[in-house]
Amino acid sequence: MRPWIRVAAAMFGIGWGANQFSSLLLVYRGQEHLPQSLVAALFGAYAVGLIPALLIGASCSDRLGRVKVIRPVLVLSIIASLVLLSGPDRVWTLVLGRLLAGVASGVAFGPGTAWIKELSADAEPGSGARRAAIALSSGFGGGPLVAGLVAQWLPLPAVLPYLAHIALMLVIIPIVWRAPETVTRRPDGSAARRTELLTALGNPAFLRTIVPTAPLVFGTAAVAMTVIPEAVPLRGFGVAASGVIAGLTLAAGIALQPLARALQRRRPGSPLYLGLGLTVGGFALAALTVVAGQPVLMIPTALVLGGAYGTILVAGLNRVEALAGPDDLASVTAVFYCLTYLGFATPFVAAALSPVLSLPALLLAAAVVVILVVPLTVARGRVSVTAGESA
């Protein structure tokens, strides 16, 4: 087994555990009688644990190595599922479980992405970013898909889905345990290294393209996987349907990556703008789906928003690979993921604004904001590329 596949398995398993919760939102609202705003807050609690863990985990992995950081969080991902299944009717248990899942993801995703890139050094440029994106997307899609199907048709819907994840992790851990270390030269933590990191983060290519667009990675996915399934009546199969929609969303993100790769070769930076265009179309379709109240419209909406998720994710990771130095790759990647996970606040924002702004109006307003951002981003992105900054 190729070494990068071992690390990809870790990303897949932890991503599965992180996102399985999304298809269980209807279970908690229906069987556990939790209010919509609380369930949305539980969904977002994941990011509260994730964002600081991203920064801490990346710094530790650059100093201590990838192996010493990734191995413990494989176990932590199992613990998070154990906590979540132990008390589906206790809010504090759900909060703790989501926080732990966020910590596990935060510590793993930055170093894991960097690790895959380092183990893909013999492949063509951009292979590491694509492999990491596929592993992460597959886990994010597989988790809610299986959880939704299990919760819909098997007993104990707030317990058995987490047991499925635990069983998966018990298979993955021995595979990942033998992955080779790639950090052989430990950064000294000097002012020079800190300056290099700040230079990468302050690069115009990062500030003008990644910062304003990265939140759309999980913002688009969250609209397709959580906001729309809760807003459209699904006639008795809501849990399973939400899992299927999540799977379709992430599958579309994977399926569009070959196209993004081809576009990147022909015109560096163009996958980002394809993703932004899909975002606008996806938000408009989502608004139409809510107004029409037709579940069948959720399918094209999920495919378009999933395509936006996948292309913006790969475009961002490609840009990070080009900007970061070998000693701060995990740290710059972690900052990128921090920005992407701001999009997980979307369900909470939608619930909070519901008394004053209807969901279709909110989605159309979001589409307009993206349209206003696109010309500025395209113009400045071209300046960056012509100035020699790789897309």
C-alpha cells in the first residue's frame, strides 16, 4: 500500500466521524425533541473545537512530526463518537462530543493534508492537494450517507451510526500506524521561520483569493447537507434522504476535480472562478427548492453546490501548496482550513435570521454577495499570477 494512501485513510475516517452528525440533525429534532436553533448550534459547536485545534495541531506537527500528532487523534475520533452515542438526550453530552470531534478534525486535517502532499513528492504538482481533498470529501460524504441510512431503517438511530464509525476506525488505525514520517528536519522556531509564515499569510494571493472565498467551501456544503433538508418536507424519509443528499453533495465535489485539474493546466487559477460560479447557481437553485417545496429539486441543488465545494477546496489547497514553504506547510494549510470552517456557521446564521429574513431571500442575498466579490477577486487574481505567484 502506498504511504500516502495510509494517511488518506486517516483523513477519510476522521472526516467520516466529523460529518456523520449532519444527517442525524432530524433525529435529534424529531425523536429527542431539541429545538432547531439548538441543533444548529450543536452542528456549529464542531468548529469551536476545530479552529484552535487546527492552529495548535499544525504547529505541533511541524515541530514534532506528523506521526506523533496524527496517531493520538485517531483514538480521539473514536472517543468523540463514544461520547455522542452515550447521551443523545443530554445536551451537554452532545456539545462535548461535537467539540471532541472538532478537536480531532482540527489536529488532523492540516498536518494530514501536508503529510499527503509530502508523500506525493514523486507525483505531478497539485497531486497532494487533490488526494487530500478526495480523502476528506469521501469521508465527509460517506459518514452522513451511512449514518442517514442506518438511522432511518435500523433501531437506535442516535446510537448505531456512531458504532459504525467506531468499527471503521478500528480498521483504519492499523493501516495508518505504519505510515512513514516525513518531517526529518525540525524547524527551530526562530524569528526567521515566523517571518516566513507571516509572509505566506500576508501574500496578496492569499489575502485576495483565499480569505474571501475559503468560507464558501463548507458554506456551500452546509447549505446542501443541512439547511435545505431541514427546510423542505421529505415525507417520512427525512433522515435517509438527508444522508443521501450529503453523499451526493460530496460525490459531486469529487467528480468535478478532474475538470478542475484540466482547467488548472490550461489557465492557472480558473478552478476557483468555476467554483464561485457554481456557488451563485447553487444558492439560486437552493432558493428555488425551498420556494417550490419539491424534494426532487434537492438533487440538482446538491450536485451544483457540491461541485462548488470541491472546486473551491482544491483551488485553495493548490494555492496554499504554492505559497507555503516546507517548514510551514501544515500551518498555512491550517489557517486555510480555519477559514473554510467558518462556513459551518451557515445553519446557525440561517436559523438566527429566520425571524427577519426568509430562507429564500437569505440564499439570494448570499448569491448577490458572491457575484459582487467575483470581479474583484478575478481582477486581483490575474495581477497575482502575472506577478509570478503560482495559482
